[in-house]
Amino acid sequence: MCINGLIDTIESLNKSPKRCSLALENEDLLEEIRQLLYGKGRKTYPILFTVSEQVAYVLHIRHSARQLLILNPAVSA
């Protein structure tokens, strides 16, 4: 993973964060969780974030081969 490219991708959220789709993890929370994909193929990293008053807050970056982030295990059961 190229850290400079990742930083540029995250900074692009400043322009229009709501352009990104809702993340699968969005179903577990009351707050909207969006994702921006960084990379290609097997080296794809979903960047999970939330938006408040047009400010994007990055919550988590994970490799696409990893399991979904379970935020509330009681809801998933």
C-alpha cells in the first residue's frame, strides 16, 4: 500500500464525502457509515468513515480480505 496515495485518497473526502456508498457495516449503527475504496483487486482497502457537517471522520481502514467490522455483536446475532 502506498501511504502517499492513501493520504491523497482520504484528503479527497474533503471535497464531497457523500459521493461514497454506504458501507455494509452501516446496518449495525444509527449513524451513517460510508466507505471509499482504495487500491485495486486483492489490494483493495475500504476506508470506513462518517460525515458530520461536511467533515469526514475516518473510523477504520481494513484490507478487503478481512471480515467486516462488527460494531455491535448483539445486533449481528
